[in-house]
Amino acid sequence: MSGMKLLLNIRQCGLLLTLVALAMLSSCTSSRFLTTNQMLLEKTKIVFKNEKDVKDKSTLLKELEPFITLEPNNKILFFIPREYLYLANADTTQNHWYNKALRNLGEKPVLYDEEKAKTIVSNMENYLRYKKGYYDARVDFLVNEVQHGLTTSRGLEIWDEAQLTFLVATGDRYRIREITYESLDNAVLQFIEDHQENAIIKKGDYIDYNKFELEKSRLTVELQNSGYINFSNYYFEISGDSSQTKKDVNIFIHVRVPLPDSTHTRFRTGEVQVFTDHYNNQPMSVLSVDTLNGVQFYRQSKKFLVKKELINDNIFFKEGRLLSREDRQKTFKKLNGLGTYRFVTINSFQDKERDSIMNFNVLLTPYPKKWIWDGGLQGYFSTLGAARLFGFSVSSQFVNRNLLGGSERYTLRAEIGTELGYGKETGFVKRTTNISVQNNLTIPTFRDFIGLGHFANKVGIIKTKFFNSFKEDANTNIALGYSDNNIIDLYGITSFNASYGFDYVSPKNNRYVYRPLGFNLDLYKIIDEGRFAALPLVRLSFKDNLGTGFLFRDLTYIYNSQKDKRGNSFLLINNLELSGWEVHLANKIYNFIEREDKVWTLDKLAFAKYARYELDARYNKEISATQSFAARFNAGIISGFGESLSVPFVRQFGVGGPNSLRAWNLKEPGPGAYRDPHDKIETPLSVYTNQGDIKLEMNAEYRFNIFYFVDGAIFADAGNVWLLRPDEARPNAEISKHFFNQIAIGAGYGIRFNFNFFVIRFDFGYKLRNPYKDEFTGRSWYNFREIRQQGLGNVQVAVNYPF
């Protein structure tokens, strides 16, 4: 035990020294490293002189900001100047590890540079005039010199900093008067005129270079999808005439022709040959050939590894049809998505006798092994007061990439884990055990066995365009699993699950996971009846039940945005789950017809009847190459219906733990302002069961690199769970207008070891505010002394980021 105390003392001293060092750094200046005529750049901004006349100012501001190549230095923790760390350790003869670490953490100082400012002005003017149609635009810059002074150990230090403002006078913006297309190729000219319905540039629009580029790309794609596969943006030449007095321009779009020809060739598909088990230098003499719908399929093996019918369904360019860029891309995507093939290559070559015919060879190279194995080890550690909790699990996964010859992916995954509690009196004690086995079969095609998708399309629930894309790109998933979780001396849950559904990624990269058919059998075993004796509604949530879905079990919608130019990205996860609604409806209809009032059960097994919705919204901001900000908002609600007085325990919401409120343990806070009477500060529980029907949670992290693969983080978490209805046994646990006063708030810092492919995370969370008022002090907030008494706080050790 003395060894553990020593370790904690060392960590506390190290933390204290680190904070002192950071405070000292914050008072340091970079002035003594600068010459007399040098000025650090403090800030830059753009100001529009004619602000009221600029339409869509925010968009134009975003477009001009990238031209500012003079950006002030960033700060660590918002107050430590990175340029000071760099300058103070710039002497490369100082090769101590801490000098290298501080150099890496710092940044070269950004100084005011008049020549660079002039270049920025010139680039902005050119962009406004020649890209945005502000032909009379003027840009200038203003430098505001600010003098700072600070008394340090070296005496009074005085230095200058520059505030750089770019003044933009856009003037009037020119519009498009007329658009005229010209070309020697009459067929292409006619094609363009016939495809103006979706034109991006139109008469009366403002001049915008980006829109011209988009229009060129649109027309190029249209032409490439209609046989003109060699057409490119290069063939467009745009010019304008603004000789008239009005501020508008005649636009002329000239379509060049390839030399020495006078027209563009329009290609059709010729022969298609597919080599289903291809490898380099494979002789044709060892291959057998089958023909299906005019496509030749070659194989070296005794039978096709993947059914030729499936391969043929995923080849979209057919003999005699006009060539299409889209068809070729879809073919590559679908064949590559089968999972059986390591490499997919599509080679095209012009027919020797017919110059407008393009032949294709599709080369499919399979993986050398049909079965693959993967294993993993996960662990975590958390501490609160005198309690310690160690958890680890071992998992193994077997995958067959082509189970039934149709590129079906079968996955068998097994996991076993345990948690060990540690106390001064008890030593190590087993707290939990879990074991799970999951079977998943993914079929790379849409298999609507129950006809639900076609029915929904016919009655108008699903639009035809969406449904056609869904049929083409959706995978079919079938799952069967078992799990057993034991909370030693408290309760156990044995679960069986089976489901059938679809996984679809739309052209806009939005993901839909829909399961019409799904069943979950949850069997509970209460070991410590005394723990729940005074909590009848909690005890009721541990009742054996069967969750069902015959037409709709659940739907998950995931939106994942691409990172924009300013480093912003968003992830949005929506999940809607229904259980027992079909059974409940059928039960009601039966009772109405038979004039009875029965509640259907399976012997003594009740049907779980509830509706559940959860939203997980995440935001990420890349501040620099070594700094980022991440935030999450997580909310959920679950409600029973019919005869259900309580919803199943495993579907309720909880907060706390390494991926939630890190100052608390898993399921420790809530619900509402209720405090578990078993939970005492002197002897905190190691296993909590506090869950609710409503969840609100907010998390934020500032992440930064310290040196090499070591990252740091400062975080804040807030949230709680509540009941939908009052519970006499748990006062103040229900949602009310006072819910905001029942938010648990924690904060802390983290050390992360980033190995690129995974991250080991040490988070130290401190309670700042309880969701309830202390019975002695009447306060919810912790004062500084109470926060300091938490020592290292709640230590959470886990793998990868919390969100």
C-alpha cells in the first residue's frame, strides 16, 4: 500500500509543478528575442467599407480569409504564447529532451511583414475583380501599432505588436446579360442546349468564377455520361464582353474540338471480358470461359469463387449502350464492395476495327485466404475516493469473406471480460463478468424477403428515386447473438437477439441502418433483493421481457460532414427504436373483436412495449496541426406504452464513466436530484444502477499536442438523467421545470498517448457540481477546498477518444 501512496504523491507533485511552470510561462514575453524594428502580429481582420451593400457578406468573408497568409501565433491553454516556447528553446545546441519537447510545442513567431501585406492586398483585389465580378474593387490595409510593457525579472520590457486590418471596398457587382454557346461540333452544341434545365449559371446571375467552374464540370459529367468519355473541362473557353455602359456582361462559352478532328467521338460499349480469379502473367491457356448476357467470364478454378450472376448484376456498362462515366464508377464501387476481391481493375481499350467502340477487361483478384482471424484486448481503470475498478476483456473474431459464393460476409465474434474492484480492506474482488457471442451475415445485395420495401414504395412512404438507389446499394444484414452479464452480488442479465435489416449509404454519404425485423429476449436475475426492496419501479424494470419488431424495430440515420476549409466537421447520429407496437395493436384489435380485455403474454414472459429516441451530435474544430476542439450533445427519451409501467432496464439511459461524465462512475448520477441512500462518501459504491427515461449530456474538450506522441486535453462534462413520471420511492427524480438546477458538472484534464491507430487515454475528472443539494451545507457546488480534497479526482483509463 505504501507503494501506491508514493505513486499518488509523485503524481500530485508532478501536477503541481506542471501548473506552476505553466503559470510562470504565462508571464514570459518574447520581446527580448526581437530586434528593434520587429513587431509580433497580434491579430488580423477584414472590414468592408460598404458593408450594407455587400450581399451574403459572411460567405464572401470566408472566401477572402484564406488569402491572409499572416496569421497570429496560437496559444496553449488560451494564454501561453507558443512563439515564446519556440524562441526560448531555439538554440539547437540545447539537445535536452525538454528543450526538444518545448520547441516542438512552440511555433515560429509571426512578425508583421509589409511586403506580405501588400501581396495579400493584391491577391484579394484580383480575386474580387476576376473571380467574383467586382470589377471596381479596391483593397487596402491599415497597421495599428500597439505598445505593451511588462515588469519581469529582467526589469521593464517594452515591445510593439501589430494589429493588421484589411479594408475592402467591393464596389458594384456585375451580372450576366446573356449566355451564348459556340462550337464547330454541332452535335455537342445541340446536346448542351438540350441539357440547360439544371444549369448552374443563368441570365441575370452575378458573375462568379466558382459557379462557372461548377457549370463546366456539370456539362462535362453530362457529356461523359452520354458517350463522350474523352471530353474534359479543357475544351471549354469562357470570355465576356462588358463594353456596354450597364454593369452587366455578355458571356460566350466556346467549346473546342479535338485536333485534328472537327468533332468529339461518342463511344459505345463493345466486348466485356471478366477475369474472375486474375493474377499477374496469367496465361489464357489455363482459363475456362462461360458467357452470360453477352459478357465473357473467365476462371482458372474449377468453379467460380463468386457467382457469375452476381458479378454480372454489378457490371453496369453493357454491350451496345452509350459509354457512361457513372456506369464505370458504379461498377468499380460495387465490385470493390463485394469484399471477396483484394484488387478490382477495369481496363478499357478502343476497338481496332470500330473507332467508336470501347472494349473492357475487368480484372478481379481475390484475397488469398477465405477465412481471417482477429483478436483484441481492451482494458480500463477508474477510481473514486478509496474505490478502484480495473476492467479488461479479450475478444476474438473470425470472418469469412465469401460464405455462400455470393460474397456474403460472415462474422463470428466472441468476447469475455471481467471487472475487479480494489479496496483497502477487501483487496481485489471480482465485481462483474460478461461473455458474448455474436453472429452476423452481410449479404452485398438488397434482399427484401418480406416485401416491406416494395410495399412502402408503392403506397408512397418511400420515394421511387430513393428506393431505386436503396435497392442498388443497400446491404442485407442478418444477426443472431447471445450475451450474459453478471454484476456480482447484485444482478445478472442474459440476452438473446436476432434481427434482419439493411445498411445503406446514400450518394450524399448519409448512412441509414434499418431493421424491420428484430427480437431481444432479456432474462434477469436479482441477487441482492434488498438493494431494490424500496424501489418497486426499478425492480419492475428487471422483469423478463421480449422486445419485438415485425415491421419496424429500429432506424439509425448518420450524417457525417466533410471537414471544411476552416477545419469544422459535424457528426449527427439519430436512432429511433420501437418495441411491441405491432403486438399491442394486434392485441387491441383482437380484444375489440372478441369483446375481451386480455393482455397477451408468452406464458409468463411479457412483451416489452416502448418507444425510444436518441440523438448524438458531435462537433470538431481543427484549430491548428497540433490543436483541436471537440464537443458533443447527447439527448434521449424512452417511454413505455400500453400496460408497461416501466421500461426494460437495459434500454434506459445512464450517464457517467470514461466516455460520459468522467468525474463520476458509470450510472452514478441521478435520476434528477435523487441520491442513492446506499451511496456514502466514506464508502462509495463500486456498481451503480441509477438510470432514467430522459437523458441530457454535454461534453467539450480542448486537445493539444505536448510532444511527439503525447497529447494533452482539458475537458468539461455536464448532464444527468430523469424519470418521465414521479416515483414516490425516489423523490425529485422526475423531470421538471427545475431540471437545469439538477445538472451534474465535472471538469478535468487528460494525458493521451497517441499511436495513430489507437489512443491510450488517462482522464482525471473532478466533481464541480452535484445534481442534488448537500444535506448538510445545502450547496450543490463544490468549493475550492472540496475540489482539492478529491486528489487526482476520478481517474479514468480507456482506449481511444470519448467522442
